[in-house]
Amino acid sequence: NAFQKQFAASLSTVASVLVANPKIPTNATQFKNLDYSRLAQDISHYGVFSEEYTELAPLRKTIDKLSEKEGVLLVLSNRTVLGLWESDFVKMIH
């Protein structure tokens, strides 16, 4: 993907990055899909905790664990984040 390295670099100063891989092809036909596994690895090279998730349960477990020690959780998404928005997570943050 044309923006993969820049994307990883832009997240180099955060505490952690949880990469949700929806396993859905991109709609941007001029670009390849992000390599989600590689993105997590690239971010980790900056010393930032980063893992790829393909299922909601492990993602939620990590979110819950990190929320106990980190003050702010920011979710960037253009999809449903493995069903996160449809889960009880939304009720918990209201």
C-alpha cells in the first residue's frame, strides 16, 4: 500500500496500537489492501506495543486490559472494527 510506511510512522509516538484486520478488500481500487500484520510489525519497530487482531474477542480483551492503565483510547475506523461498534463496548463507553 502506498501509505503503509507513513501510516506506521504517524503512530510512532503513541502508547499502543491495536490493528483490527477486517479481512475485507479495499474499495479504493487504485490501492492494494494494507498489510495489517506488517503494519503492526512496523509500528512495533518504533517501540510501540502493536498487535494485529482478526477476531473481536481477543481485541476486546486487549482493549479492556489497556484501558486499565492508559488514559485515552482512540479508535480510528472506516468499518465496524470486527464488530466492536455492534458489541456491548458501545454501551460501556456511554
